[in-house]
Amino acid sequence: MTADEAGGPGGPGGPLASVFAAVRGTGWATRTLDLDGVRDKPAFMDRCARALDLPAWFGRNWDALADCLKDPAWVPGGRGLLLVVTGWRGYADAAPDDWAVAQEVFADAVAYGREQERERGLEVLLAVGPTRTD
């Protein structure tokens, strides 16, 4: 059971539980990238590294993030990664230029996987509703 399933928004009773339940058993890994409290690029990169359990070679820059997301071979599971991004609005407000780059990196990585018809792809969902139940 991942942290997402155990105590995160995808856990039992969490607001994203139905999304994670629908994906469970399909061969896709799931991760939640909770950006609550993130206000700048270094914090964003640190949160990505921790939440996604990125490889040690991840350089905490846009190019390194793009490389990791375009080739999710580091993700356990067979088919790919469903990345659910929560709490992103504060980051988008605090660092709109960086948030625009992050969205571009996500979109490019998704498109790359689809175009290359890779066995292990990436899909990104931006959660727009409340993600906390406390």
C-alpha cells in the first residue's frame, strides 16, 4: 500500500479515493504530488523528489524533472504513472511563471509518452476541489 492509499487524499475516505480505486488493479502506479505550502521552485522540486520518490540522479531542475517524467522506468508497476497534483493553487498564485513551466513539463511528458507509444506512460490530473477532510 502506498502512502497515497494509506493516509493521503487517495486513502480510504479521502476525496480522491474513487480515482485511486478506479486505477487500482490496472497496472498503473499512483502518486499524489501535494503542493500545499509550496511557494517557490526549490520547494516545488523538493516536493517532487519526495512525493514521486525520484531517482538519486534527479537534479532538481526543469530538465531533470522532464527527463524523469518522460521515462518513468523508475516507477514500480507495469503500465505507467498516474500523477494527481493537489494543493497547486497557492503555488500557481505565488510563482505563476514557474507554475506555467511545471504545467508545460507535465503536458510535454504526457504527450511524449503517447507519441512514442511507450509501454510506461504518464497521466497527470490536477485536482481542483478540496483535498483535505480534516
